[in-house]
Amino acid sequence: MANVRKSVKPIVKALAKSKDPFVITHGNGPQVGEEFLRNIHARQIPRMPLYLLNAETQAVIGSMIEQAIREELERLRSKKQVVTIITHVLVGKDDAAFKRPTKPIGPFYTRAQLKKELIAERFPYTKEQGLFRRVVPSPKPIKILELEAIKEQTSSGVSVICCGGGGIPMARNGTGSYSGVNAVLDKDRTTSLLASSLGAKRIIILTDIDHVIDPKTRMPIELISVEQARQRLDKFEVGTMKPKVEACVSFMEKGGEDARIGSLSQFSDVLRGKCTRMPPDAT
């Protein structure tokens, strides 16, 4: 909770001064991975499906963020309101991702730790920065099922926390109803879809770096065009920066006016443009 309070402070400071409400999304990769491990190693309780673990972690993290934002707004004597909406996201039942898991979840393992985990259960994994992580399917988000509810809240001036962890993946079955599917959606992809669906002018992806690093020159990128970013996509690391750049490209291609990637702790600097920016006229 201390980490959450620290993280939201720069965002709430900007929100309190803003004329418009904010729509806030968040990840859940480490948390849903930990819940998944608890289910695997539990001995006396039945396992919960992965899509419900997404729901569980989305609710917990959303609650913590909402509480921290509310506390900070009260401290700043702001009357702004915030609400968390548990969000379901439609995916294609036949998405190719179900045959090729790529989304990292849970903790990082050394080779010795990975070997021990694989004894308990065989699972696909990927290597990141010399360590290993479990991977699960990550289908493409198609539609946010609570979109109209989100629009209703923002139109009345209420900021919304939603699409946590990319949302709860759902597929439409033969009867027209929805069923949960065992996957984890990419939070950046869903955020891009959400921003475009809401007609937002700007998307800001906050992480732990001030600028995106050019994979070729290893220099910080301050300004990049949509075309330049598209050409470099395959050079960025799949589990970290690639989905963020990809999300910005997608948002801009669908009519967005400004996409940014920068540091959460330096949010005020990001608003002033001290970050990686992707405006439509970048050269």
C-alpha cells in the first residue's frame, strides 16, 4: 500500500488541477502470477481458473489504487471523484495466441529455481535479462464490454480505474453468451484499445524509465514518428518495451493526437514533454 500511495501522488497532483477526468489502467503480471502459483501449490482447495485470478487481482489492485487516490485528493482538498470498474474484455476464441503462449507472468526464476518449479508442473517459459518467467496465452483484445459504463462516469467528471491487468478475457460462445478464457491480456494493448474507443486525445504509458532506448543506438528516444516506431517494433524486447511502443503506434493510427512513454515517478516531467513522444507530425 505504501508503494501504491507513492505511485499515485504525481498523478493525483495533476488530476486535481485538470479540467478533465483521468482514465487509469494498471498491470497485474507479478500479482496474477503469484496467485497462479498459490493455486498450483495449494493442497486442500480446488484451483481457480486463470481468468478468475485476473478478476481477483484486478479488484484488489484497483481497490488499493482507488483508496490511495481518494486519500490524496482529500489531502489536496479536491472534490474530484474516482471509481473502479471491474472490466471484461472480448477476445477471439480462435486467436492464434492460445497455441503460442508469450505473456510473462509471475516471478523471475534463476535456472536452478526454474528447474525446481518445472518438477512441480511443466509449463512454457521465456528468458528475460538472463532470468526466466512463465508465459501464458495473450490474445488480442477486441472489445471492452464495460465501455459504456466507463463513458457514463467520465462524462459526469468522474475519473475511472479500469482494465486492470488488461481486463478479464472473455469469449463469446455458440449461444451468444460469454465465457471466461484462461489467458492474460496485455495491459498496453487493452489501454490503447480503451483510449481509442473513448476517443481520447492522449495516451500516456508510465513505467520506470524516462525515455525509450533506441535498440540500435542505445540512446534515449525523445521524439519518434509513427512510421519510425513501426519500423523498429521488432527490435524492442517482446516482454517489456515492444507492447508499449506497439500500443502507442496503434493509438496514433486510430486517430490519437499524442502518445507518450515515460517515468511514473516523474509524471509532471512527462506532462511537460520530457519523455518519449509520438506526435503525428514527428520527423
